[in-house]
Amino acid sequence: MKPVHVRPDDRVQDRADPTTPWTVAFRRARPLGGARGVGIQLLLYVTNHLVSQTPSYALRHLWYRRVLGIEIGRGAGLQLGLTLWFQGPGHVRRGGTRIGAGTLINRDCALDTRGGLRIGRHVSISPEVAILTADHDRDRPGFPLRTRPVVIGDHVWIGMRATILPGITIGRGAVVAAGAVVTRDVAPLSVVAGVPARVIGDRDPAGLDYTLDHWSPPLFE
């Protein structure tokens, strides 16, 4: 497949709507081996078993920003128990993983950054949500890992235990019901539910005039 170039401004600029076209090459992930692989496994362990359980927003966010290279907007909150999948800090930075201002990621969520992940502003992600950017190619020899980016627009609401599959774009103001499995793009302001997720309604755009950054993150959260 012919690779598609990524524009630098699409990676790092804090746009109001992250669903602005952001294309990357559909590629195989490189296997991790040798000393580098051991180092990344150690980093994964520390991140997901020690840091994620530290009862301090400030310390966790410092690790996610400075060590892993995730862009976290002002007023965003990543709660306890977060699981992150990545292939190293350099890979995270090159992929442009970003979480917008005011976004709240509740307890025990899983975020896969291997294929690139952009989450917009004031997004509410309920507990135990899984967002995947990598899967396996079932039809190719060796069952290789492949990656595709996920983009989530501003003011999206994702219900508890929903799953977002690789390559999905969720438009501004959309709602994903609890337990839904999203296998295709979701249009702005659509409400989807089920397995696989289907459109069951629409959201009133007048209801998007809110922010999620008015709270002060407590220490033990």
C-alpha cells in the first residue's frame, strides 16, 4: 500500500476540532527485541502498574508528559488505573498522541497509542473504555501487527465499557453508548449503540455549550 504523508501541523497544532483530516501510513508495527525491547517492557510495567496507581494527578501527568511524550491539554484529567500501550517515548511523540483541554478519562480505561491517538477538548470518557489503534492482519503470514490512528472530536461522550476499534474517527459531539463496539466512523452529533455500534439518534448541537475543566483535581484520584 502506498504510504500517505502526514502534515506536521496536523500532528501538533491544538485545533478546535481534531477530526480535521489526519492520515498516516497503514503499516506493520516493528517487533521489539534486544535491549530496546527490554527497556520498553520495563517502561510499560512502571507506567501501568506503578504510575497509574499513584494517587496524584500532578505526578501521573508529569510522567505521561515528560517521560512518555503525551500532549495533555489544560484542565484534562487522567484518572487512576489507566493502561497505556506504546512502543517507546519516541514513537509516542512521532505519532502525536494528544489529549485535549478539559477532557476527562475515567478510571481503568485502556488507551492504545501505537497507531496514533488524538482526543479532542472536553471529551468525557467513562470508566473501562478501551480505545485501540493496533490489531493483527488475520490474512497475512505471521499474523502481523498493524496500526491505524483513532481521532475523537471535541465534546464526544463515550459510555462505560465501550470499545473503539483501530482506524475510527468519531465526530464532534457524538455519543457512544455504554458497551458499544465502534467498528466504523461516527458522524458528528450522532448517537450510536450496540455491537457493532449503529446510529440510534442524534444530539442537539445546542447542548454542546459546556466545558469540563471547571473542577479542581483532588489529590487522591
